[in-house]
Amino acid sequence: MKNLSLFIILLLLNLPAISQTPEEKLAGLGIDLPEVSQPVANYVKWRKAENLIYLAGTGSDVKGKLGKDLTVEQGYEASRETGIKILATLKAACGELSNIKQFVKVRGMVNSTQDFYDQPKVINGFSDLMVEVFGEKGKHARAAVGHCSLPSNIAVEIEVVVELY
């Protein structure tokens, strides 16, 4: 009986961590989601097809080229900040982030010089944030590719596909 009581107490102590919503995890990280901006051209921010949401590319507020103007660490932060904007768009698209079953595919584009080879380290800023917020559900298939330029000289642009419950 004593062991059962101890087990129940331990279970209850861990319950808040287990049942924490993505929004609660964001609050715990001190992250406030920004307002979702309107598209800058003739497209939509997201498109839902059955239980998938496809997000248009979301760009960083950081400008510059990796390997010339920005360090890997600055690129990582730009990618993480882009992830916060993506989370705001996902919340607008699906109501609550708890409605996300899993991240399916991510395409990270990095504005980089011809001889910059650390695009994966830059896009890790996004990927690490998704795992912090969603755990295993935040892990995803991914491409991290270099581009000779991105619109408005943004450092990073990321596209996402998620599956909903």
C-alpha cells in the first residue's frame, strides 16, 4: 500500500509537465507570439488540405548573408525568431497549437555565400525551438539549403507542413 501511495504522489507531481500545452511551454520559455502579418503579395499565409496545413515561406526580420554579414550564431537566432512567427501563424491557422499532431516537413532556406556550408546549423534554431515546444511531435523531416539571395535580403526563410488531429 505504501508503494502504491508513493507511486500516485510521484505521478501527480509529474502530471503538470506531462499535460503542459504548447502555449504553456511558450509562456514558460518567456515567448509571446506576435500578431500575424498580412501577405505581402498575391498569396495566402497557409492552406489547409484535409488534415495538413501548408505554410507559405516565413522570413526572418534579420537581414544579411550568412558567411559575409552574419555568423552561424546570428543565423541560428534568426531561424529561432522565424520559428516564433511560424508558431503564431500556425495558431491562427488551427486555433490552438494543441491541435497539431506532428510536424511533417520543414524547408529552411538560408541566404548564404557560395562557400558557406553550415545551413543545417542555422536552421537548427527553428528545429530546436519546435522540439522545445512540442517534444517528439516537433521533430520533422527537413531540408536546409543555401540560396544566393532571398527576398529583401532576409537571412532565413522557412516553409512548414504540419498534420492536425
